[in-house]
Amino acid sequence: MAIATDRVYTQLRSDILRGLYRPGSEIVITRIARDFDVSIAPVRDSVNRLVGERLLLTGTQIGYMLPDITPASLRDLYLWHEHLMKLALARRPLTMRSIAFDSESVIESPESYAATAEMFFSDLCFPAPNRHLEHAIATAGESLRRVRLKEIDHLPRAAEELAVLLDLATGEDHRRLSAAISSYHRRRLQQVRLLTLAVGGTLDV
């Protein structure tokens, strides 16, 4: 059963992070079990692991569901991500290691853009000797993955802004990079309602 659980967990987690399930939607264990051609037990084990990672919620009458995304929650996530980036940048040595990304490749598709953004921000904290900070950045990046998949189609200069960060990260000017990171997040904060709708979230009442 362990192999079945790992397979269900890995695929379900990936599907959630890629936005294949609408925010706030129900996760029906029997339906997942049927889709994966497994018994209910490995699905239940998988969703409980995802509850522990805060990718699913429980305790509701319908069982398991995805957290909803609202402009307020998305704003909080962008602000938290920016704060983490500033902490990581403050811990970096003056001379940064070269981050091996081709800035031209980030515009190829929403998938490559989102993957490049996530990897770039994770690499930005290297080699900061703080595992808690690394984990927090990775978790925030995963939470933003479904939104980043929509950014490139809804923010006209999204790829250009990311390319600027990639270029600045190979230099020694922390001040310019910090300002660019602030600008990057500020633009997204200005568009949280648009991005909330893009991922199927709920507008604040």
C-alpha cells in the first residue's frame, strides 16, 4: 500500500499546486480512488499528509477541500514572500554566485515562467545557513505556483520583470536587486483581484 500511497500523494500534490483543482473545491476521496484505481486507504493517507502541509483543509461537513484564494489571502502571500526575499538577500555575501538561468527562456510558456520564478527565489537564499528560512521560501513558492502559472498571461511585463531579477542577481548591487524585488511584488499586489479571478478564487465581499 505504501507504493500506492506515494503515487497518489505525489500526483495529487502536483495537481493541486498546478491549479488543476479550483480553490475552495471539495476533494472527494472515493472519486480520487476511482481515478487512480486504488482503494480508499492510500487516498485517505495521502490527503491527510496534504492537510499536514496545509494544501488541504479538513473538519468541514464535506470532508476535505482546497483552501480558497481571495484578494486578501493572495495579498498576504505576496507580502510574506517579499519579506522572506528581503531576509534572504540580507544574509547573502556581497558577491553572489551566478544563478544559472537563461533570462530569455522564461517567456517560453507559463510552465517555464513559473518554474524559473520558483527556482530563482529558492536559489536567492543560497547559501544562507538557515534551514527554516529556506523551508519558508520553498513553501511560499509552492503556494504561489498556481498563481505564477497565470501571471504571464495576465501581467503584460511579467516575464520581463523576472528577467531583470535574473540579470541583477548575478551582480554585486544588492540595493538595485532589493529595489527590483520590491517593484516585482508591488506590481503583483496591485493586481491581486485580477489574479484571484484568474486562478478561480473568490473576490472579497
